[in-house]
Amino acid sequence: MNKKAIFTMVLAGFLGLAQAQNNSTSLEHIKSVTAVSKVLGDGRKVATVILEYDTPISNKSLSAGCYTVVGKEVTDVYANNVPEKAEKGTDGKYVVIEVKAEVDLYAQPKQPTNADLEKKKERDLMQGGPGLRAGWSTGGDDEYPGNAVVVQIKDIKTAGGKTYKASDTQINSTEEKCLVADDFRQEEFVSPYTGQVLPYNIYLPEDYDPAKKYPLVLFIHDAGVASSQVKQPLYQGNGATSWAEPEAQARHRCIVVAPEYPYITVDDNWNYSHHLDATIALLKDLQTRYSVDSSRIYTTGQSMGCMSSIVMMLKEPDMFAGALLVAGKWLPSIMAPLDKQNIWIISCEGDSSSNSLQGQAVEIWRNQGSKVSEATWDMTQTPEALSDEADKMRAEGNHLLFTHLTGGNHRATWFVAYGIKGVQDWLFEQHK
């Protein structure tokens, strides 16, 4: 072989090596993949995926079409020099993938599988009272995943000019974060009556000061997450997290408590369990351990949680300064004494049981001489428009309010109710 041929082969080898180094796949350069979720009315949803590379990525090389996220709609892709969202991209080691995350007003629970039904047979035992179906649930064991799977489908470039080639390899998230929900911590309370453990989530304001007094909001979940992991009340919807959102805390610093019940607390036959007495004991205990304003303790809950709040208000009429009752019910005649309480009821017109029975309770209150503000809102309006509607009802100055949301269904009520600023503001105005 002559010298020219040898030189040509060596040169080709060097060029090939250089080309390979300049066109590697991005997979080998990714250090971490973080799925960032947020909690909406219908549950936790991934909203952002952040890829951390070993070298800065050129922002100009990125577009929404560079990546797919399995099961999600990508809305924007850009680089950043810190692992967070930005108004405008800049060259940096982090690629931020924003995906569509919004409330589905028509979301339905997962239908129970045969395995779910078998599990329910074991859970549907007598617990806390005659006839109480302790494991009853509105559907299957709903899941609110916080992971993400990413695929780079177009070439991208580093800030130094190297090309990271597209690949059909799926990249799984290595870390999960859930905004606001992660700020809660998990604790346990032992019932003084039964000795059973009641797990719960608690949020303290970021600048919590024991020398100050804070309102406390109790949130009680629906039957759909009974006997789930302790954090499930934080993921199933925003009944707990809405009060701890930064914007909400800026307006109303408060402590938030969200128990996770091992069994259902009430059923449709008006039976309730000892877990509600344990919850009342928990609230009293928290007042000895944290700086709680005893004149501003509030209760709220959806479906089973609404019914549980009603029972506790009847059992302890002097404990709660106000209540937000969402998509629930109780025997109207038994609710008669509650006309002296500060209560805002929200129910969907499509939820005939809640709407009807709560309406009957309202008529009893009116017949007893109490004034009740009542209105119907279009549930498809923006949160800002709904807040304006709430302010109109607040302006009437009554301590009893009943809002009907147009159409919708049982679950849709809490998809909307906890995101209304004006309703939150009303609750914090209430004092004993």
C-alpha cells in the first residue's frame, strides 16, 4: 500500500472520530430528568420536565418539536441555566419541557378491576358504627402519577456547537417533585379513644413564627382515597394544597391539615365512624403543639369530607369559625341547628343528591329566620370570573351561602370549588 493511500485512510479515521464525537446521542450526556407536577382540581399532573445535561445547550437549537413526552402535549421547550421555568430561554445546562396540564371537568374515576373488587370485600367490614361500609369507594384506586417519559425526536446542539442526535430511546424521569404538596410533612396521631393511628399531612407557613397565631384549615378527602398512602389527599385534588399555594399564603397565612383515613368516615345511610372523634381530638392536640388561632379554625371537605365536616360541626358547634362544604349532604332535619354557623355550600346541579338535600337544609334555615345567599354560576368560567361571582355573594353580607354550579357531576364540584379566590377570602373573614 502506498503512502498516499495510508495517509488517506488515517485522515478518514480521524474525521470519522471527530464526526462521531460531534454527533453523539444526548442520552449519554443527560445527568438527570426531573418531572415537576402541580396539583389541579382533578389531581396531580406533570406540568414540566427538566433535563440536566453535562454541558450548556444552545437555546436557539430548541423548539417544541424537539421532544415528546409520552401521554402529554408539549407546549414549549427552551434552555435555562437554572432548573426552573422561565419567561425566556437562555443557553444553559437545563432543557425545560413544558407540557399541557389543565383541569378536565369530565374526568371520571378509574373503574374498579376484579382485583379492586376483591380488595373491597376485605375492606367492606363494620368499622366504627352499625352498617358503616368502611372501605366503600367511588371507583377504583385512582392514580395520580408524577413521573414522565421523554423522547428526543430532533437533533439539538450544545452551546459549543456539538450536535446531540435524535433517538427513539425513551428516557425515564429520575426524580419527581410536586409543587406545594412537597411542602407538607407527614405525621401520625394516636386516637385517645381506640388507640388506632390516624396519619395526616400538615403544612406550616414558610415563615412560621410560634409567637404569632395562625388560622387552621382542616381538609377531609372523599371516599375515593380511603385506605390509600398518606400523601394521597394531597394528590387527588387541590382541596388541601389550594390553601398552601404561595399566592394563597400571601393573602392568608394559615396552617393546613389533611388526614388520610384508613376507612370511610361516613356512608350514605348516615352512619359515621369513630375516626371523626379522633379528628376532633387531633385538632385539639394541634392547638397545644402549634400556634393556632382557636377563633379561626375552619373545616372543609368534598363528598365524604363534606359529610364528615357536617357531623363534626354538629358534635362540636363551638369549634369551627366557618365551613366550606363541597359536594356533600346530610339529613336536612339534622342540619337545622347549623343555621347559626358560617357555611358556604357548593354543589353541582348535576349532583342531584347533594343539590337536593342541601337545598332542603337551606329551606329549613330560611324557615327558621336565617337569610341565605343563593346563586348559580357557570362552572366553565375562568377562576377570575368565578371569584368575581363569589365577591358578589360576599357583598350580600349573609353568613349562609349556597352556590349551584351549572351542569357538572358529583366530582366536578371539587374540580372547581377550591380554586376560587373569593370563596377562600370569605372563609378567612369568619371568626368565632
